[in-house]
Amino acid sequence: MSNENKITNIKETVKLFKIFSDYTRLRIIDLLEGGEFSVQEITDALDTSQSAISHQLKLLRDLHVVKFRKEGKQVIYSLQDNHIKEIFLIGYSHATECKD
Amino acid sequence: MSNENKITNIKETVKLFKIFSDYTRLRIIDLLEGGEFSVQEITDALDTSQSAISHQLKLLRDLHVVKFRKEGKQVIYSLQDNHIKEIFLIGYSHATECKD
DNA sequence: TTGACATATGAGTGAAGATTCATATAAAAT
DNA sequence: ATTTTATATGAATCTTCACTCATATGTCAA
């Protein structure tokens, strides 16, 4: 592999890990693990401001981590693919099972 | 599981993912994948200031990601366990193989 | 023991990023 | 049509964090 590609790959990997490296975002992902939820439900569940949640959802949308559908005035979010689920679960188990 | 524990677990997971969410740190980890290297070698390989590298190494040390031994005036670093290697490689392959 | 080299570290700076605040948009209800 | 409810978003603020700069520590060589 070229050095350029190597750099690009590392940078992509950083981007991926960054998704999971914020408390609010990870709680959203953790919640959405369990199904689909409206912004309201997410906001209530995480006890965080609606605005903060919406900003993070925008981020996750832009990164193709979540998808959404509209239902009346509500917007229902869910995880985009299992891809994300997998990485989250692997990290979660590593972080919790293997204490040093 | 209690809610307290859940929160703690998520926070631990965030910490874990944060390790991998910086370009310099990830390059260090990627390099150390290949064996042990002195600070000098790391500094040269990553073309970054010695100070910046040392600061990140301190972080990685504190998080038990790397271990080190002294050899004369040199300090030789290597990865602490396979644990870290695994997560890095999983993230790396997800980030690079599965393009959207 | 003095000087050169390797690494570590505290303080300061700057940039990225997460939250708040105010407000916009859009759909439903009255 | 107007009000209420749900969500989104721009700007400002505040925080986190990575880097630089200066300097400390420690080891070897002369």
C-alpha cells in the first residue's frame, strides 16, 4: 500500500472512532441499539436538552450512522446498519469486561 | 444492571474509544503494532515533534495502552496487550474495507 | 564534572467541538 | 388563521485537548 493510502486509512479510522468518543453520542447509539426512538424520547431518556440532542443527531446523520423517518411532527431515528452496532458492542464489552 | 453501572460502563466505553480518536495516537498505535520502538524512532517515523510524541505517550501510558522499558538513555515503547491491537484492527478494517 | 544526547513535563496557546440560547420551520390542533 | 407542539439550526459560549515552547531530569561520553 502507498504511504498516501496508509495516511488516508488512518485518518478514516480516526473519524470512525471519533463517532463513539462522546458521551451524548454514545448514549444515543446505545439507546438506538434497542430500536427506533423519536427525538423527544431520546431527549427524555438521556435527560439532555433537545437542542444538544438535535445537534448530535445531525452529526450522526451526516456520518450515516443513523437514519430517520417522519411521522407527523415527530422524527423517528434508528441506527443505519449493523456495522455501527458491531463496533459499539465490541468496544463496550472490551471496556466493561476486561478491567485492568 | 443498575442505572449507575450503565452510566459508568458507557463512560468507560467513551474513554476507550477516545484513545483511538486522535491522529497522532493512532499512528503511534499503528506503528507499535509492528514491534517496539524508541521515542526517537517514533518521532522520526511520524514526523512530529518529540514533545508532542512524549505527551501522547504519557497519555497512553496512563491508560495502560503502552508499556515501556529503559535501555540506556533510550526508552523503548510497545503495546501493552492484544486487547488494544484487536480493537484498533477491527476499527481499521471497518473504516477502510466498508466504504459507503 | 562538564557537555551532549534522549526523554519528560508544566504552562501557555490555539483550535476543535459540545452545549446553550434564541429563533426558524413545519405539522397538527383549536 | 392562530396557537401549540416537535424538531432543526445559526451564533455565541464554554470546554476539552493537542501542540509548542521552555525547561527539567536522567544517562552516557569525554
